[in-house]
Amino acid sequence: MTAFDPWDPDFLADPYPSYAELRARGRAQYFEPTNQWLVPHHADVSALLRDRRLGRTYQHRFTHEDFGRTAPPPEHEPFHTLNDHGMLDLEPPDHTRIRRLVSKAFTPRTVERLKPYVAKLAGELVDRLVEKGGGDLLTDVAEPLPVAVIAEMLGIPEADRAPLRPWSADICGMYELNPSGETAAKAVRASVEFSGYLRELIAERRAAPGDDLISGLIEAHDEDDRLTEQEMISTAVLLLNAGHEATVNATVNGWYALFRNPAQLAALRADHSLVPTAVEELMRYDTPLQLFERWVLDEIEVDGTTIPRGAEIALLFGSANHDPAVFGSPGRLDLTRRDNPHISFSAGIHYCIGAPLARIELAASMTALLERAPALSLAAEPERKPNFVIRGLAGLAVTA
């Protein structure tokens, strides 16, 4: 196996040994198939996430031509319009303006108030799983919990929630390396449908505001903060997608890791007070977002290698989270690990705004499963999704 082959099934099954080889080769390595510079070390990934010479976009400073890039095909426009107006792909001042508004919904006090709702919902989902003697942990618990929570925050009625997860999955397909034409077509279709739905919902909330985030974004009175309708749509889609994708995959990746490490699972079952450190360790051990990209806006140097303006950098979160320079015995699952500066939630101005909520959701589902399904076991070896960037399982069959 080569050190980095994101389309190889063996690499996708377990990329972490290859990352060790990649780290040994150097701190910045050009990868021709995706025209990117790979950065595998924790110290570099952490520093570059905070480096303002890099950006999630370049269009606030350069045209595609200035930057030596080709504009996306016109038929992809609905996806790029949706994606490019969300704060994850914006730089200051637009990023600052939108994040300031959205952060009001994610204050520690607001998130803390959601705890009872999240715990109740997690308990109900696990009870249903237990009643039928088991099922698919992905579709029965991991998906419905965070989707319901973020949809509730946004004010999306329960009757309208069925397409949210499929739309999200199709849109997120475009974040993989070199997505296919079919993947792009699905993302465009989902972008059109999701945007159309939200446009109607925003119109309803303008006429009759509620106590939800979309109403709050509409009612922002400060002219400096006011969002355009497209920014509102893109923000809602981003919050829905980012608000559950990582949590869903962290849940199933985490439980699969526990089943493969029975001594650690037994220790967790014996002592539920380990849940907070277990959540952090499982996020580190099998990272749900393996790679995060940045554009080089101004030339940088990494370990004597000059990376020119116009280049794209692939920050390898999964590799950084297994860097022995930072984590003792990184390949060992240790639910008691205290010194755990993993970067699964990113860093810098694009640090995950929903990280506190994700932690509450992960802890709630884990606690509910430990308490209500104490004999939970793996029913069949799972199939891994053929994705690299967003790492997850196609399902996780369990007996409860």
C-alpha cells in the first residue's frame, strides 16, 4: 500500500498505518492526483488552521483566473451558490458577520438548556432499539438524534424532516476528493431542492416568526449583521449538514471501535463517569472528518518547502490525531486519556461552532446505550462507506 491512496479500499478500511509512513516522509508533500499539498503532522495542521495566509476561499481576494484556477462548470452553480455563502467557506468580514449571529444560538447557556431534550430523545431512541432486540445503530440512534436536535433548533417541522439526511448526504458527496459527475449531479439536485424548501420556510417565518434560529436570523436588527436570503439558506444548510454529519459518524465509528476493544468497553460499562473522556478519545481514535482543505492566499513555507500562492493544502486531521509527537501510543484506544488535544473540531476562526452541542449529543447517546442496552453487541461486521474525507460506516448492526 502506498502512503496515501484515498481511493484504495484497504487504505479506507484503516488509513492510520499509512499516515505513519506519510509523517515519516516529511511535513509537506505534493500529491499529484488531487493537486494538493498533504500536511500530516499535528503541529503543522494546528498552526496552519490558524494561519491567515490560508483561507477556505480565495474569491474575496482573487478571481479564478488571478489564482490560476478554473471556474466550476456552470451546471454545478446551484451547489456552489449554496456552499459559497455559508460561513464555513467564507472569510472575514462576511464570515465574522454571519458567525456572530449564529453564535448567539450556540452560547454555553443555550446549549446547556438543550441537555434534557437531548437526553430524553436519546433514551427514547435506545428504548425502541432494545424493544426490537437490536437493529442498525446508524439509522436507529446515530442519525435521528442529531438531525432532530438541529432541525428543532432551526424550526424545521417534524413532518418535513425525512429528506434532510438524504439531501445532506448528497451535498456532502462534493467534499470528497475528485468527486464524480454522478456525485456532482446529486449534489446539485439536493442543493436545488433543499434551497427551495428553505426559501418557502423563510417566507413562512417572515410572516409568522417563531422561537427558532431561522426566525432569529430573519429578525436580526443590526444593519451590519443582517443576512441576505441566500446567506440564511446557506447558513441553515451548513448548520444542518455540519450539525449532524460528524456526530453521526463519530457515534458509529466510536461504537465499532469499542466493540473491537472489548477491555475498554468493559471498563466503560463498569464506570460511566468515563463517558466525557471516552467521547474525546473516540473522536481522536477514528476521526469522522479526515481532511480539511485550505487555499494558499500568500506564499508560505513548511519545513523548508515553499508552497506558492494558488496552491491547495490538505490538512490531514486523521493523521494529526495519531501523531506520536503529541499522543502517547496513538494507535491504542485509551478511554482514560486526559491529555487529548485532538483537532477533530478544527481550530482557528473556523473552529466548529457546534462542538459543545456535538459533545452533549455524543455523551447522551453513549450514556443511554450504556444504561439501557448494557449487553449491546456487534451483530455483523459493518461495511465502510467508500468515502475518505467524511469517514463513516454504511451501517452498524447490533444486538441489544
